[in-house]
Amino acid sequence: MIKRAKPPKRIGDRIQPYTTPRLSPNSTASSNANRDESGKSVPIAVRCRRSRRAARRQCANSMSWVVLSKRTAIILFLTLCGSSFGWASTRVGHTKPKPLLSYSSEVILSQLAPVVEKPLAPKRAEFLSPASTPSSLTKALLTQSQVLDDNAITPRRAEFLAQVSPQVIRQGTQISLNGRTFNVAWQQWQVGTSVRIGISDIGLMQSLGVELLSTKDVTRQPVQWFSSPQSTPLVLPSQLMGSYRYLDITDLAKVAGWQLQVEGAAVASGDRLRISSTPARVKEIRQARQPWGSRIVVDLDRPIPWQVSDQRTAGVITLEASASPSLVEQFNAPPPPERQDAEDAAPVSVGADGENAVIRVEQGQKQTILRVDIPTGKRLQVYSLPNPNRLVIDLRADALVEKEISWAPGIRWHQKYVTLKNSRFPVVWLEVDPRTSGASFRPIWSNPATQVGTAPLIQTAQMWQAFAAINAGFFNRNNQLPLGAVRRDERWFSGPILNRGAIAWNDSGQFKFGRLTLQETLVTSAGSRLPILFLNTGYVQTGFARYTPEWGPTYTPLIDNEVLFVVQNDQVISQLPGGIAGQQSFPIPLDGYLLTLRGNSPASGSLSVGTQVSLESLTTPGDFGSYPHILGAGPLLVQNRQIVLNAKAEQFSDAFIQQSAIRSCIGSTAAGTLMIAAIHNRSGGLGPTLAETAQLMQLLGAVNALNFDGGSSTGLYLGGQLLDRSPSTAARVHNGLGIFRSPTP
């Protein structure tokens, strides 16, 4: 019920009582009002009362309409305002796609998950002038961004990151930079009318000097290249394809002045990507002492590609820029005599012992090469800075750049210093969640056709098409034969030895760590039981050993005067003298195996030709045999959260036990993830001992951990390159652990 609205009182107004209007008797209104519905005349008193009631009803209706009109107007106004605000906010929030590169730190860092929890900007010495205005590259990048989209406020997600997969046009594993060839994977793809070019992320870092920064977003990779991560971050879209993670460099190439051209190559790797950079000039080279070491600054007239090769006793920095003869002449001192360090302690430098690094400058074809002799205990840290454009080369004990990169779903790349007592160890490791990454794990080795041979880990991983890998078991460098367990898909390619530590796993993401022994017994039809000490191994001891087709097509005796028994279809079909070690190879039957007897034994008389035989095989612990994949090395470091290191029990030598060296390790966490880690030399010293390695793995979160082959064998591979060291300092290895994206080759 709507109450009657009272007219508002205003100061100075007098409220008049409601009165009936005086009507002329001759008027139509008066005539109608003086009669009732039947047309009869109505008395004046009745007419007055009716008039007053009608007036009151008319006023009430008028007031009600006023109240409704006000409420309706207010509601309508608010509705229109809300719609307008919503429409306006929609338009403000709606943006066109932004260029692949974005250079506003406030905008980009607000859109990304935290890219860098702790600023990673390199420390600057006083003689490095601070940046006060945008660099030429930054101006070019900002100009390019504005031209592409003046209204864009968020980084563009590349089109190929949408649900529609890109169509690969051409691809290859080599790039040519100003005429020099690098083994780097690249792809050219098309989405709609857009043609893009991407280079593998680690390859981009190592061939063009683009530094990858921390990120938790697998689809976007922040980088530093003559830019400031805090004020002018560069963000490149990323895409996983096959064994590589490609970063789209199409727009970066435009603003950097690189010419990109895909050309056919008369090589097995397929097409080649040719990159030509704009000619540049080295303006000056400066050097100064710092509290932590030595610093070299190379002033440039523009941003340039650059590469670093961190070798054992020196570093080589190649700049895609020319230098004047007078500048080259200033740094042409003769090289000091080369001094190599011990293999298993590599790459600790034993180069220059003075306070300042020795620099030599060479002029190549369109390149300037700096050779730097590194003082003992120091390593190279090289990065670029803008305004003015320069390359900074620091020689310091703590040269590792800490970062954490989400490389793919369920796969994280870490590198940081881990403090143990008074030492800081640089550790690079990958953490893989089998449940979310879809990754599978397999042993890999240098030659799939045989267990004989070694190769660089990079080559082995690429051959098996693994996207990540780490070196694994021990081997004999002289005859290139394995010395530990390698089991893949329930087949023993190399058997365990000496009850050493091993890791076993299945494709359900279950892992087991322990010390492993394989016990085989040959049972003859006459009831003789002959123990077989070793299976498919380069480890030699008196007694029987067995070699199967998994070893390869042939077996070559490892010591003189071995006696070979050929077993085919569970029957001894021949007995042969092995002769002089290494001189003759004997075929291994596909439907059988070879038995070799080293040393004299009366048991050989029970293996006459025609004897029927059978095999009994079991592992200790017994549940190891239920896992299809196994890798052995040792010693075992951590088991069920406890350090269980006992290198003596695994028959390692005293020299090995006491050694401080670079280490490769594998571990599992309480969350069910797998870790593969490379631990390098502590700041200013040698690598960890085995005891320190066990503690470091615990600090990284491992509840189980195993030591792999280390020293110069250590190598951690991801996306086509080594993460932890320069390939020139890594030795050839026999086998490793490969990580694959399904399906596994």
C-alpha cells in the first residue's frame, strides 16, 4: 500500500486547503458534474463532497506517480551506470595481442608468476657507469613494441601456444652465425598467416649470449640481452616440440638487426638457419681489480651476439664485432705455459696465479676473440649490460648465476649455491615429477648395437632423442666397457658388480635405491651347479662370466687364455680357446650366449659338447628383480632419509674414498620426484667428498640418493646442451640416464 505523499514545505510558502473549483453552470464540466450516472440532478452538498473526494484521489495518484517515478529513475540510472562501468572495464581489460617482446617491468612482472624472487643483477664495480637513460636497444625495442600495438598492456601469448598446434615448415640442428656453424636445434613454423622462427633455449644462450632468467611460467621465458631485468625485461614465448624447448626469436631478430634465412645444407642434419648480425665495433677493453676477483669490461657500439667457452685453464670469449689493430696490439702478450689439472678434479683452474687475469685479443673474420687465463680458484661469469652497451667478464670464485626455471610441466631446472659448513657448492639439478610431466626414464649408452664404446653425453642423449640426461655408471676408459648395472626393459645389458649401489624403477613412477647383487647359477643335466660371477661386464675376475646378445654381436676376450663355451638352445655346442686378449672376436648366438672361463677350473669338464644346461637367476635384494630398469654405480649415499655411505662395503679403493671431486648424483624426494644433480667445485676449492655429497643431497631434499660416476665424466644435459659445464671440459662416457617425453624410443 502506497502512502500519500505530503507536499514539501518550503520556507515562505503557505499550504492552502484542498477546495473544489467553482465551475460555471454553462460549462460542460459543470453540466456533467451536476448529474449522477442515471442523469439525474445531484444536490449541491453531494456534489461538493464528491468533488473533494475526487480531488483527494487525484492528488494521491499524482503523489504515487511521483514516488514511483523517482524510484524508477534512480534504479534506471544505477543500471545504466553499472552497464557503462562494466562496458568500460571490459574495453579497458580487452587488449589486442602484444608483441612477443615486452619491455615494461611493472607490467610484465605483474603478469608473470614471480620471475625472480631475488634480483640477479650482477654486482657492478665503481668504474661501471650507472644506466640513467634507455639504451639504444631498449629504445628500438620500445619503438618496435609501440609500432606493433600502441594500446597493448600485457605480453602477447604466441599464437602457437593456443590449442591449435603450429605447422612446422622446416627444421634443423645447425645454425650458421656470420659464417660459423653451431650445433643448435631450430624450427620454422606457421600458424595462420604468421611465420615464426625459434631456437632451442639452451642453444640460444650458448650461441648468441642470451641469458635465461628465472621463471615459473613454462610458456614465457624472461631473458637478459643488453637489457636490465628490473627495468627492461625481455620475454620470449616458449614451445616444447620433441626433445627441445624453442624460444621464438622472430621479433628479437628484427629489432636487433639480425637477418634470418633458412637454407638447405648438404649435411645429414637437414636444413640450416643462417643468422647474419649487423656489423659492430669493439670500442675499448678495460680491466680492474675487485674485492672478489678481476673484472674485464668490453665497450661496444651496439648489442652483439657472443659466446663463451670455459675451458680448464682459460676462457675464450668470442664477440661478433671487429676491433682496431691498435686495440688488438695492446693485448698481445704471449700465452703462459699450459698446465693441466687432474682429470677427476676438473675444471678447477690452475692457470694464471697473479691477481689480474691475463688477456690476449685476436682478430678473426668479423669476430674479436678474447683469451683469458683464469687465476686459480676462479671461473668466468659473463653478462651484457645496456647504456652503454658492454660485455662484462668477471673472474670470481662464485661465478654460478642462481636461477630456477620451469622448463616444462613437472620439470624444473635449478642452479644455486648450497652451503655446507664453511663451504659453498655450486649445484645444478633437474627435478622431474613423473606424475605431471609425462616423462619416462631409460638407461642410454653410447652405441645401441654394442656395449663397447664411449661418446660425449651430448651426442648420446641426442642419438637416443632424450630431452634430458645425466652420466651414470662407471666404465673402463681403456677398453671402453661398462663396470656396473645397466638394465632396460627387463634385459641386462650390463650386470651389477661388487654389491654396489643402484637405482631401480618402473614406468609407474616407483623408485628403489639399494646395494645390488645378481646371482646366476648354471645347472647341467648331470646336476652340476656352476656359479656365474658376472654378466655382460668389463670387470674381470677368475671364474665364469656370461655374455649375451645384449652385449653385442661379438665378444673379444679380455685376458689371455680364456676358454669359451658356446651355448645355443640351452645346449653346449662348442668349446673354443680365447687366445691372446683383444686379438680375436667370437660371435654371440642370438638364441644363446657365450660362457667364458678365466683361470683354471675343474668345472670346465662338466661342460662338454652336447651338455644340456639351464639358468637360475635372482637378485639381492629380491624385489630389485621386479623392476624393469636399473642403473648401478655407487656408493649408495642416502636411504630412507638416513646417510648410509659405506664405500668400503662396495669395494671402492681408498684413493676413491678420500677424493674430493665433481659429482653426479641421482635422488628421490618425499614428494615422489626424481632429482639428477651435478655438484661442482666449492667456491675457491675442490669438489665435495663422498660424505659431503651425501649431506648436500639431503639438503636438496633427497630422501634416497646414489652417487654416479664423477670428475670429468660429470655432465647434466638439457635441451641439446650441457647445463653445468663447457663441453670442452667433459670427458666421453659410456652410459647415462635419459629422460624422455612419451613415447620413449
